[in-house]
Amino acid sequence: MDTTLSEVSASAAVSSLTAIVICLVCICFSWWALQNLKLDLIIRHPKGPQGKLLHLLFAIVLGKFVADFIIQYLSYTHMLRYLF
């Protein structure tokens, strides 16, 4: 029984580490993609600290949505093995 518990905890640790890495990578990609966004059309001072913070928050929100999609897709594909 101890081996089963250790296997489950190791699996949970690997999946949580994978989710963290995917989330950080998606936030970095969304930050890179948002560099092309012209915030000066929306914000008065896009180079100021408030503009940069808004840019960072946009990147976090977009990256989190993309990461959630990827993580859910991976979990769905892992559950497909129980279909057959």
C-alpha cells in the first residue's frame, strides 16, 4: 500500500510541476505576443508604470487562459486510454 501511495504522490507532483511550467511558458509567450499591441491607442501613457502593469496583467490573463486550455487538453487525452 505504501508503494501505491508514493506512486500517486509522485504522479501528482509531476502533473503539478508540468502545470506550473506550462503556465509560465504560456505567460511568457503571451507577453511576447502582446509586445505588438499598440496600447497608446487605449492608454494615455503606455510606457509609464501603470501601462506596463496593465501589459503584464494582460499577459498573465491571456497566458492563464491558454495554459488552462492546454492542461485540460492534456488531461482529456490521458483519459482517452480508459475508453478502450
